[in-house]
Amino acid sequence: MTILYSRILAILIQIPKGKVVTYKQVAELVGTSPRVVGNLIHRNPDPVKYPCHRVVKSDGSLASGYAFGGPVTQRRKLQKEGVIFHNNKIDLELYLYY
């Protein structure tokens, strides 16, 4: 596991239930691009320990490639945590962690 990947996982573990962060935010925190963050999260070794379902696009929508059941499963997980969607997007003003 690379240092970059370890830093990304360390951020994921901090996101509380009912909150989200964006790929861009994670990328800025670790000094890489949002695409790299998405690629590394796609290989998450333990999605329970590292809740990657709490990472969303900068416009509040879900990425189509959620690796652990697709966007329908990701949405269901977020809704179970109390996150509300409007027109298939999350209100980042309400649910953004950082």
C-alpha cells in the first residue's frame, strides 16, 4: 500500500455517518487529482472500515462506478445514514463534512 493510498484511507475513516466529502476535497488534502482518489477508492480493501460510500462528486451527485454495488447501493447506504437526496443530488451545504 502506498503512502498516498494510506492517506486517503485515513481520511475516509474520519467521515462520520450522515456526512459526505467530495473526491476533489480528498484530492486536495492528499495532493493528487480527484481521478486518482476515485481509482484508489475503487480498490478499497474494507468498505465497512473505510466508508467510501461517503465520497461524492463536487456537484453532490454519485459517481456511476461505485465498486460495491453501484450507485443504487451507495445511495441506499447514505439514505440509511440520514442523507436526503433532491433530484439525485445531495445538498452539500447540509451534509458536507469538511
